[in-house]
Amino acid sequence: MTQSDSPANPQPSEGLELKASPILDARWRIFLRVAEAGSLSKAAAALDMPQSMVSRAITQLERQCGERLFQRTGRGVLLTELGTQLRPRVLRLAADADELADDIRNAQGQPVGEVLLGLLPSAVRRFTGPLCAAVRAQMPGVRLHLVEGASAQLEEQLREGRLDMATVPREDAAAIGDHPLLARMPLQLLGRAGDPLLALPQIALASLSGLPLVLPARPHPLRARLDRLAAEGALQLLVATEADSVHLQYEVAAAGGGYAIAAAAEPPDPRLASSRIVAPELERFVVLAVSPRRPHTRATREVQRLLCQIAAGMRPY
């Protein structure tokens, strides 16, 4: 499965230059992408290359193997028995090739390469500036590619291997697992400025019963947590509006359309008032999750170390 100089092996000039190590034949990386997508067209879109080139690469591999790797269907492609047997071995080879290429690049001097990092909106202001400055000063060979997104978007991109790592929320301590903890954020009830209900700095959870709440739709972790509290009798949940982004929730709350439950905004929105939820106190935990589908290189490890270092030196939320 190594590259050769035969004419059957597509060259970069033919458009088959992938953002990966050259140690493994690029056609096997196309095989992995097609197997994951279940479609030649979807794989071609993900790889940003013509579908005809993807099809030709698979045909060449099948000719090399002497047997089909995919069964064509009306809805896409499915792995054959041989393809199913080969896929986990090719995945291991790809990971080993990436690790070896990274070791070769970094054998001398500083880490190099691109690191794809996803950030929650609440983490952008907190981490972006310090992290970019630290990476530029300490690792000039590393290029950050930053993406801002809601938690569900970032989790999906991690699962699909479109990000190396991302800051993501966990609604309870048990869900942190072995992820590095970056921050603990107390949850607050937010409503329109001047609302007498929010005159005090704290509000008991039971006082939220019957209030018109602006919450994310299921299966958001916060919604699941509130559903559990309601089932336990700690809260009578009244959902007036479902809004799947913090920005939307703030807008509804600022207009007096209901109360949002979120971490405190940074900087505070002057249109909003807030009270910290207590009895019991609700906290959200922000962790740094790593994609299981991308190699953990020296560059990603160093960026992870810097993020954790920056988080440890910051004041609590």
C-alpha cells in the first residue's frame, strides 16, 4: 500500500494532493473517505476533487487488489467483504503514516503543521487572543485554524474529523471523563434589565418553576439536565420558546419574551439582568475534547498544553 512510480499512481498534478503525509498512497486515503461517506460524490466534495478522480482512484485500487472494494447501489456504495476486512488495517496504516510524517517534520526544531481548533462563543473572547499570541511566540511553525460554533456543531465536527480539538461543554462533573478541564461556569437566570425577579444576585432553582423559559431544544445536554430535575420534582419546567443558540436566547430574554439559563455573558449585555442559580448551584464545565479521527501530532499536543496553561492562569468565570 505504499506509493510507487507506476503510471497508475495519481500524481499531485492530477489533483490528488491531499493534506496528509505522502508515506501512504493517497488512493487509500480516498478509499477511507469513500467508506466513511458511503458515496463517491460526498467523498469527492469532502476531498474537494472531481468525482471522476475519486472513482478512478477506487477503480485502480480494485484492479490492484484483484477484487471489488465497494458494491455500487442506487443510494451510494457499500463496502464489500474485502473492503470491510481492509478498512481497519488501512485506518491503522494511515494513523501510523501521519505519526511518522509528523515525527520526521519535527525531528529537528519546533513543531510544525496546522491545528484545527473549535471554540464555543463563550470561549472565543477568553482564549483566542492569549492562545494566538502564545503560539506565534513559542511555535512559529504552527498555523492555527480557528472555528467558532455551537456545542452541537463542534461535537459533530470532532466526530467527523474536521477539527483536531474543540472547547465543548459538559453539564455535570461525571461527563468530564479524561478531558482536560478548562473552566467551571456557574449558570444564571437571565431576563430583561430591570426585572424585579432578578434584583438579587442569587435565585433558588425552585423559584424558576412556572417561569417562561427560553431553552435549547432536545437533545441538548442542558435541556436533558433540566428535564431530569423536573422529573425529580425539583422544578416545574415551562418552556415558552426553544432557541438553539445562546445569541437567540439572549435576544428573546432581552425583549422580555422569557428567561434564559446560561453562563454569564462576557462582556455583560446591558439589556440583560442575571441572578446566579443556587440551591442547588448549577454549573457548566468546559473541557477540551480531541477528535478520535485525526492524528494527535506534536503540534496538536503543544497547542493543547498551551490552552490548558492559559486556562489554569485565568480567573474563574
